[in-house]
Amino acid sequence: MPGTVIVGTQWGDEGKGRFTDYLAEESSLVVRYQGGHNAGHTIVVDGEVFKIQLVPSGVLYPHVTPVIANGVVVDPAVLLAEIDMLEAKGVSTARLRLSGNAHLIMPYHQEIDRVTERYLGKNKLGTTKRGIGPAYADKALRVGLRVQDLLDPKIFREKLDLALREKNAVLAKVYNRLPLDNDAIAAQYLAMVPRLEPLIDDSVHLVHGALERGERVLFEGAQATFLDLDHGTYPYVTSSNPVAGGVCTGAGVGPRAIDRVVGVVKAYTTRVGSGPFPTELHAGDPVGDVLVDRGHEYGTNTGRRRRPGWLDLVMIRHAVRLNSCTDIAITKLDVLAPFPELRICVAYEDEHGARYDHVPYHQSVIHKVRPVYETLPGWECEIDTATTLADLPDAARAYVARIEELAGVPVSFVGVGPARDQTLVLGG
Ligand code: GDP
Ligand code: IMO
Ligand code: MG
């Protein structure tokens, strides 16, 4: 059963796109199974930088068929703009497939995302304002519009009118906004059909065809385990299920179709948006500033400064469980070069001194826990030209070994820079 999943183990931006690109070389299909253009995946090839939000990161290989599966929410204008961007850079998007069952992000979803965030005031979630939550909410409410609805203008219009009647009432009466215009939205979306129609396909059939032929299928996660709607730090999460289990519903395969789950672990932690973060190094902390500067920790998508912190192995252990990770890929080890000492969080302590070796389920507890750190020596030299594990200084190898020990699964790859060839392959 040759299905591999790439999943983020923290709060996103671990470098999933980079490892999807790396593993895509041996895959025939690369499939996005959840999320939308809240994702920002960066891939660096021969010095050229590709920032991708919707198209699966496998697109850079001519032998890969990139598939946007049913679990994704799609803003078609963003998709077309991304296709144009890739084509302008000389990347063929001719093989791209889009599930007819994927839900559409509509202009009212983005408007509602913006106004509800404003309405929440200091309790705002810090969403990407891409309409992700409202689009998934409509899917669950069964008033969503799907990609396939674009193929029948009459049905599209009927569903749009029905949805917009309620949305406009909410926008006008609750949020004091101007109503959106049905005709303008219908015209805008239907005008894209000639370009979208050739992409629309049955993604479930495509995935199973590849699996039955014994080809490798790579499922590319967006967001991450602690942004998962069920398992993340709710309500400071996204509205989909990035965990490996999300592949089953989001792409239409059973668990037995998956034999490898690679958890991507940034060598430290970052988070964008609101929510608890036990190992956070708060504004003004010099270590946090170095992590942000050296790691270029600004959102690919929104440009926001990411909140930095030390590596949290309590989270990683939990992520290994939640995703059944078979192995992990570490990114950005090179960023840690200047520090004489490094910290790894191995447990939490609450305000009464109780110790947690696992992530506590209760929101009030996780908001208040303090990290219990183990200190490891740093290596204080650049490692970005290393090509094998043996090239790393002892202290860097010890850091990787300690992560492996605490995570309980092998480390298969270590990133020492963003480029394809800055990947150390470990063990066999
Ligand atoms: P994703 O959302 O998980 O795909 O990650 P992003 O692309 O949003 O953020 C990861 C950033 O780190 C990107 O700018 C990558 O080019 C960069 N990156 C990935 N791996 C490494 C690495 O090993 N070292 C360094 N220095 N940068 C990396
Ligand atoms: P990738 O795939 C980091 C965060 C937002 C916000 C919360 C909810 O690049 O790792 P949403 O717009 O999804 O309703 O926002 O989730 N968030 C991400 N943070 N990386 C991402 O994607 C993210 N996608 C959403 O900042 O806190
Ligand atoms: Mg990202």
C-alpha cells in the first residue's frame, strides 16, 4: 500500500512544502487533502523560490500529477492566479487535477472571516482571513457550493441565491455591512469556468487508480497537528483536519492505503496567530529575535511575524501519536548555529507544580503551563554546507539524536538549508 503522508507536527510552517517536493521525486501523484490558501508552502530549487498556496508542491516535477482533493476548500481566482504564476516561471501545470467535490470559497466567506475576526476583538483567532472557517462551516451546514456546481450555471445560481439570502441578512443585520450582489458573484465565478473545467476530475478515482497500479502517492498536509480542528489548541485552530487521519476523508482512502507518515519538525517552534504556546520566547527576547531573523520567520501568506520558541518535545510526542508517524524530518537545524546552549521542552508544569509528560487536554491548563527544559550544548558554527550526518558537529548530532529518542521514532531527514540539496538523509 504505497501511500505516504507529510504532516506538520507543530503549528504550521515546519517546511512541509520543502519535504513534499523532496519526496515527490519518487511519487506519481501528490495530493492536497485539506485546507486552502491559508497555507503557504515554500520550495527552493536551483536558487529559485516558489511560494505555493493551493497547488500541491509536487507540481515542480514533470512526472507528478498534482491533485487538489475533495477535502480542500478552493478559491478559484487564487488557483488560476497561482497557475499563471507557475507557468510564468516555466512550470507546467497541465497535469493539475481538481476534485469536483471540493468546496468553493466564496466572496461572502472572506467577508464573514474578516468581520467575525473584528467582532471578536481581543479574542480574535488571528486567522489568515481567507474565508477558510466560513467555507468549512457552510460545508458542515450543507449549504456549501462545490466545484462541480460551476459546471451547471442554473444549479450554481440557485445554490448561490439560497446561500446569499442568509449571508446577506447576517452581514447587514449583525455586522452592519453592505449586502453582496448575486449577479456580480455569479458572473465572476462563471467567467472562470472555461479555464477551470479542463482541470475538474474525480480525485478519488485518480488516487485509487495510482494505488492499484502500485505507484507511490504522496499526501501533502497543510497547516499542522496543533492547528487541527479536533486535536489542536481549540479554538485557536484552523477549520480542517490536517492530521494524517484527515487523508482518509479528505482524499477518500482508508487507513490501510497509508504505510508511511512523515512528521515534519522544525528544529525550534513557531506559531502565527493567537493561542497558547508554552515554549514561546516573547517579544524582546534576544533568542527569539535571532530565531525570527535567521529563520526568516515571517508568514509566506500574510507577512506576519511568526512567534518564536524553543523546541517542544511534549508536542512532538503527541503529534507522533496522533498521526502514527513512522519517521520524522527535521528542518532548519542550520538556524540554531549561533547559540552556545539549546533548550528542549521535555515536560510541562502547571501552577500547582503538577507535571505533565503529555499535552493536557484542558484549555485552561495548557494556557498556564510552564515548560520544563533540558539544556543541550550548541555547536556555534554554520552547518549549511553539510551533506551527510557525519559532516555535522558532535553537538548537532547529539541534538538530532535527543529529538529521535524523545519522539520515539527515527529521524529520516535533516534540513540544513532550504534547498533540495541541503537535505541530509539518515539511516539506510
Ligand atoms: P510549510 O508551510 O510547512 O511548507 O513551510 P513554509 O514554507 O511556510 O516555511 C518554511 C520556510 O523555511 C520556508 O521559507 C522554507 O524555504 C524554509 N526552510 C525549509 N527547510 C529549511 C531548512 O532546513 N533550513 C532553512 N534555513 N530554511 C528552511
Ligand atoms: P501552512 O500550511 C501557519 C493559522 C492562522 C490562524 C489559524 C486559523 O503554511 O503551514 P485560518 O485562516 O486557517 O482560519 O486561521 O491557523 N494558520 C496557519 N499557521 N501555517 C499555516 O499553513 C496556517 N494556516 C492557518 O494563522 O492562527
Ligand atoms: Mg507555510
